[in-house]
Amino acid sequence: MSDNGSPLTITVRIQRFNPDVDRKLYLQDFKVAWQQGMTILDALHTIKAEQDGSLTFRRSCRHAICGSCAMNVNGRNMLVCEQPIKAHLNRKNEITIRPLPYLPIIKDLVVDRTTFWAQYMRVKPWLIPPENIPEKEFRMSPEEVAALQDAEHCIMCGACYSACTVVGTTKEYIGPHALLKAFLRVMDVRDSAPGERLADIAGSDGVYRCHTIFNCIDACPKHLNPTRAIETLRKLAQKRLAFEAARAERQKHLDKPVTSG
Amino acid sequence: MSNPSVITHDVIVVGAGLAGTWAAMIAGEQGVDVGVISKVHPLRSHSGAAQGGIAAALGNVRPVPNTGPDGPLEQVPPDAEPYDSWELHMFDTIKGSDWLGDQDAIEIMVKDAIEIVYEYEHMGCVFSRTPDGRVAQRRFGGHSTPRACYSADWTGHVLLHTIHEQALKHGVRFYSEWYALDVIVEDNVCKGIVALDILTGQVVLMRAKAVMFATGGYGRAWKITSNALANTGDGVAIAYNAGVPLMDMEFVQFHPTGVYGHGILLSEACRGEGGYLLNSKGERFMERYAPGKMELAPRDLVSRSEQTEIDEGRGVGPDKQGIWLDLRHLGREKILERLPQVREIALNFSGVDVIDELAPIQPTAHYSMGGIPATVDGQVIADAQSTPVVGLYAAGECACISVHGANRLGTNSLLDASVFGRRAGYAMAAFVKGGARLQPVESDAVARNEARITRLMSDAPAGKGESWSQIAAELKSTMTDNAGIFRDDARLRQALSDIRRLQERFQGVRIMDHSRRFNTDLLGALETEHLLTFSEVVVVSALARTESRGAHYRTDYAKRDDEHWLKHTMAHKSPDGPVLSFKDVNINWEKYPPQERKY
């Protein structure tokens, strides 16, 4: 029902493309009966079940934690599972859904993230721990956890990556998602290779490629701030040796209680 | 894009959540060649959706002395007596399981718990911390101490990313977006699997010396569920079709706090941090059902209490089918620090801010206690005598080891998946290094699965042609109405006849997408077939069990019956439907004999 009580029919305009049969991209309109609480993902499911089973998209968890369903809606990247569709309708009750930009299309709304994952691998996303592992946990203060700025919440959905105009021009760029992962590792007091990591990302494909356009911040569904992380990495890269030395010093006491607060 | 039609590894793992990735990482570390297939990218696995924590008796935190059950927590002073123990964790788990959990397996899990949490920490997992830098812990339902190690309310997510990174470090090969169609078991020996490369649509034979299933739970057979869309019980159904029995399938946990109308999880950490449940009269009704534990009673009990309130007319919301979750008294700061994801979910899906509003919730199908029977080393067994299916392993939610028995405690699932995934990894590495060989495949499994796909993609007979989504919807309806929180003979018989009718109708299913490339219409049909397969086993097992235990509650047999039913249900496939046999529960009669379960 619409606000005045009459049934509301919405138009969902979807970019379609199956490279095996289509010569070019096209937009297709589907009419859907809006229902209270309908998300954009619900509308896609309704279309797939009732109108066109070949409509292809990724999805899984339905609550913005698995990172499958990042798409471009009315020009903005977002996770469609957590978005009420009504908030994205124009005055004609239309919404336009396209796949994430700057990436090859596999089929309809499914994109090829090969370069995205290759850059993730490039930054060595795993922790490189010190040699002396304590019997129990490494001691880490709540403040040291807070310094990670929730970077560990990144769900690798790709919304930031494909909103980044630098990525649009070169896939050599490491990208905001992988730089945020590098930030997580560099800032973690348990990581013993921050110097190596900073040296790697300070190259021409790394932190200096970022033009601070802030698209990644706008796109991030988890409210993370890759731009700020990249800024921090830039500053640390300039005093890499001192940072490395401070880390080595901190790691001498990783098995000891911390004081905080 | 083309792949060879036969792929070979020493070990093939199906599923890349915590259990599968742990196994793959360990086997890789042991120098064994491992391939992991996953229907979604590994980091999309549903382990990542777990919120509240992972249980381990670290004893880092205790209640401030002389405060009540809701009182504040503090870090245990360094010189104080240990506050928690694996023995206590073991007892809580046994009691939570309503004595159906195998006590030898539970003992291994709770002992390994401590080591595995430290191992996660050493691998870089970002845990929340105590002021002196230890892993922080919180209260959770059914646990008698604050035992849940957590990372705000993102615990599964950080564990999944951590272990995936480690697997990459050890060179594990991931086949992302590959779907298992079949497992090849001949003469009780597993020889490999048949898989679909989703991108190309090619059907591939994957041969291995050892195969492990880590395919997750089967909660997608219910209308309201916290489970991801991917959790269609594929591995469970595939194993069953290959002649492997399924154990304790009647035990399905309904979580007390799903988002009203959606089923998406609002973590038990809400109550662990002190949240209340209220009925339409504003009463904390748990006082009537579990006065000692209130909202932190185990999930089966809390969900039944909620449903009773709803059925007796004290529900909330437009159709009175909900309950209020009240977090307002926790305060903004605590909610933002400890429950940020919960707040976001309630905002997006219910339009309420839990900082100053009540959130409408309802019980939601959440966890599958039953599954593929396996030993503590992940070895799948073929019968009640524990005859091994050589080369076949299982761990995580698809497996039934059984550590959760009739009801799982919160934070024991991340633990189960991690501990037994790791053990299966070591066991498979030892099996391979001990001289296991690739076995010749006799069957025409590839052709059979090609035919299955060809039929679904073919044109329907004139005027016929069922839609899988319609059949799936009807199945979920009957499972919810007739095989849900409260069950009885008549309702279960109704469910069974509905399922059998739907199974017949499934033969007429045709899909609309006729392209081989990334065909999610085809996946939907195959998944629906799997839902129909295991749902029949759930219902037949539930019909047979004429007692109430843990999450299985029969209104016509409302008492636990240890004399007849202190045993596991095993279901084998036959042309006439599931055939049941029963397996003894491992019980230490001196230390942990069955008691009345009261909270």
C-alpha cells in the first residue's frame, strides 16, 4: 500500500547482460507490487520468482554481513539487502539497478572481482606474528584495539573499490579495500612486519595513488573510512623506520598486562 | 574459462566456513594438497554472521562480588582463584543438550576451546579486551559463568576472516562459487565428489583421497529463519542420497530473538549484556518460566516461553505474533560499544533505534543440531555401530558429532566448527600421509548429474512445469506450521504428507534460465530438491521421537523419556522413505548422569 492506502506498483529498472547471448547491455523494466518493509533484494527475488528466473545476482545473508549483494542503485553503490526499496524510488516510483561499476560483467548484476581479490592477496592480509608466542593471549589494550578503527569490520563487499575513480582508470592501484586491510595489519601491535608492509604500499600503485575523492567513504555500508586509513598509512610510510622500531619495542612486552583507561 | 572435467586433490573440502577452512588450513600446513569448493566466496560463508561470541573457559572475567545475576563484570585479578573451568563448561553443555550430547565429544570440545581461542588470537583475530589486555568475556544463555569471548557483536565475522587469511597463507586452493552436486561413495569408500562450476555451468568430477563436508546447517526449510539464503542443507541431503545416515535431524533450534517478520538474528549478546524480553503487558515473562536464569535460560526454553506468551494472546505487534526486546536501560554507550551491529539491523529492518525504543522480535529457525554423524576426528560413520565411511569426513553445523545433543548453547557453535574442523584437518592429513590412495570411480555420477540438470533446463511438457520457488514456499509453510517449536503427531503427519506431495511435484519443475553461465535459477532448483530431501528426514525422525527433549517439543508427549529415548536417531535412505535405527549416547554415568533440566 502507498501512503494514501492504494496499492503501489513500482518500476524496477535493471541492467541486463549475458555475454553468451547479448551483444550489448540493456535496461529492462519490471513492475512489482510494493509491500510494507520490502527491501531492494526482496524486489529482485520477487522478479526472479515470478517474472524472469534468468535475472542473475549474488546474495546470501540478508543482513549486510556477507558482502555478496553490493550493487549500484541510482548511481550509488550499496548492499541491496539492507535497503528499503521505498527510500530509493524517484517521483515516478522508479529505481535503477546496475552492477558495480568498473568491473567486468559476468551476467546481469554479477561482476568479476578477480582484480579485487588479487589486490587483497597482494597486501598479505594475514597477521605476521612475532616469533615468541605467549602461552595465553598477546596482551593488547582496549585503546590499541580502538586504534584499528574497526577496520576488521570490513566485509570485502567491493562497494568502495568500484566507487573509486582511480580503480576506474587503473587496476594496478591496490584499492581502498586492500589498503584498509593493510592498515589493519600495520596498526595491530601483534604484527611484526609493519615496515615491510609500509614499504610495499608506498609504491606508485599504493597510498599515493589515492586522490582523496572520498567516494569510498560514501560507498562503505559499514561506515568505515578507508580514506583516513590511507592518510594514516602515508604519514607512517614517511617515518617507517621509527614506527618499526617502536613496534619492536612494544612487542617485547606483548605477554605483560597493559594499563589502560 | 574451461576447466578440465576431472580435478584431483589429496583432500577436497566442501564448504569454506569456519569448519571447512580450519580443516583445509591444517591439512595445508601439514603439507597435504587441498582444494576447497564453496558455493559462495569463502568470506561470504554463514559463519561470518555469528555475532555473540565463542565459548572458552579462560576465566578472564567474573561478576563483581555480591552483585546479582544481572550485575556488572570485572576482570579477574591476577592473583585470584580461577573463576571458570572446562569441567563447568562441560556440565553446562551437557545440561544444555538435555543429556543427548555425547560426553566424550563434549569433553574434547571444551578442553580444546581454551587453546583454540588463544590460537585465533595469535593469528590476529581482533577480540574485545579487558582493561589489562586479556580477551574480554560476556555472559551467554545456559552458561554459568561469563565465558563468551567476543569481538563486539561481530565475532563470527572476525574469526572467519582470520582463518581464511591463514588458509591463503598456507596455499590452500579455493574453488570459489562451485556447487557440490553429489558425493561418490562406493562399497563404503568415498572417492570424490561431483561439482558444478557455477561460472561456466560445467559439471566436474573431483577425485580425492579424502572428502570433507562442511556445508552448514539446514534452517532454510522454515519460513522465519536467521539462516543465510545459502543454508539449504546441501551437504546433508547429498550425503543422505549417497547412503550415509543422518543423525538427530529432528533437533532444530529456534533462536528467541529474530527480527520480527524477517527472522534475521539479533544476537543473544543482547540478553547477555542485560536486555529484557517483554510481553504485551510489559511483563518480563521469563520470570514464570525460568526464574533462576530469566532471559539467559537456554534458547529452546526461551523460544517456547515466547511462543506460549504469543499463543496465549500476550504477543505484540500488528498481528500479536511478536515479543519486545528491551535494551533501553543498557544505555547508548554500552549499545554502541558492544552491540553496534544489532542496533544497525534493528534500524534497517524494523525502523527502531534500540537505544530508546523497543525492538519487535520473534523466534527464528537458527541452528541444526542434527546432521551427518561423525566421530570426534570428523570420520563419518555409516551406522549405529560406528562403521567408518572410509575417506569421508564432516564437521561444523552439517555434522552431528554430537556435542549439542538436543539443544545447543549460544557460543558453542563457533567453538564446535573450529575445534572439530581443526581435528578433521589433522585426521585427513594423517589419512593421506598414511598411504591412502585415489580410488577408481565406478559409477556414472557425472552423467547422472548432467541428466538432472538437463531435465531442469528442458522445456516442460505442454501446460506443465512447476516453479521451484513456489514449491520451496509451500515446504517452508508446512515446516513452520507443523514441524516448528511445538509439534504433535497430527501436525507432523500433515507435514509428511505435504512433503511427499511436494517431492512428486518437484519432478515437474522446470527453470526459466536456459543459459549455462552463472545459472542461479538452476541453483535454486537444486537447492529446493535438497530442502525436500532432508525435510522428510526431519519430520520422520520427529514423528518417531515420542518425548520432549531440548528443542524437540511434542505437545502430545510433553515429558523427557530417558527410559526409551536417551538415544540418537539415525535415518537411512530407502525406497520407502527414511528407515530409522538408534545409537547410544555416550554418558559418564558416574560424573554426569541425566538430571532434571531446570533453570
